[in-house]
Amino acid sequence: MSHVKLYGFPISTYVRSVRIALDEKGVDFELIPHAPNTEEMLALNPTGKVPAFSHDDFTLFETQAIIEYIDDAFEGPSLKPSDVKKRAIMNQWISYINAYVFQVMVHEIVLLRFEIRPMDQAVIDAAIPKTKEQLALFEASLTASDYLADDKATLADFILYPIIAFLGMVPEASLMADYPAVTAWKLRMEEKDSVNNSAPAF
């Protein structure tokens, strides 16, 4: 029997994305709550970031590589579109979220509000127009489709959801009122067992 381990701080949005993917595939796994930049994480990921993942003697870091592997290596429903163009759109969104959205919504708003980073209202104020631009892009996509890349949730949705969930916990959640399709998508995602099962405890 294979042994699957997920390493990382449970509050991490990326750890949650992997947990959602594992739950969607019905994979039993052990969550080992290593914090970022510790000796334990550096032994698994040279950047010290979370998460890392192992399946028997095979180890991976970087969330997209991990969730792609989970989808390909385990039985269960596919988490990627079958259509090649839709799959490209999924990867486009994952790349965009990783490169831009995480930095703005998490690093420049959420972590300051949660007092994980030093509070700086000027940083938050500068992040708000960027957040609006990003939400507007998602709004346009989610107005045309229930999910980012297909008519069902894919890996792109699993990467985005934990970020939007955290945004919904801070005062800047009020921004969501102007993006009803994003709000409706968030509620659809919250109907999924995998999303509820992966919610971090505070």
C-alpha cells in the first residue's frame, strides 16, 4: 500500500490546495505540519517554502507539480479538463494566480491583516486597486462559466479558492460585493466536501 505524506503549515493556501486535490481523488494521506523555512522543510524543499509531498520514496515540491502528479498518479475523477484548449486555460490561470494573485491578495493584504507580517496600511491601500483588477478578470471568466476553465472545478479552482477564502476573512472582503460571479463561484466551491474537509483550524 502506498504511503502519501503532505508537509506544510496547515494555514497555507497552497497546502490547502493540495489537500483539496487529495480529497477529490480520495487519497488517504498524512499531514505533517512543518512550518516554512525550518530545517525540516529545507530538507524537503530547497526554498524552504510549503508544501512538499511524498508518495512512497518519491518527493516533490512546488504546488502545481504536486497537484498535477496527484491527478495523474491516483485513480478517481480527473481534475483537469479533457479538452486541450480548456486545459491550457487552466494552466494559464494557475500561472497567473501563482505569479500575481497570491502576492497581492495574500502577501500584501491577508498576511498583514492576520498580523503574520507587520501591519502597513499603505501596503494594503496600494494592493486594493490591484486586487480589484484581478477580481475583475475572474469575474469576466466566471460570468461565462461556473468555474475557471471548465464546467466543473479543476486544479485552477483549487489553487484560487483558498486565497479568496482568506480574502473573505479580512475587511477587504467588502471588495467582493462588486464581483457577484466570483462570489457565486466561492459559494459553489464551499459546497464541495473537499473544500470543507481542508479548512484550516484557527
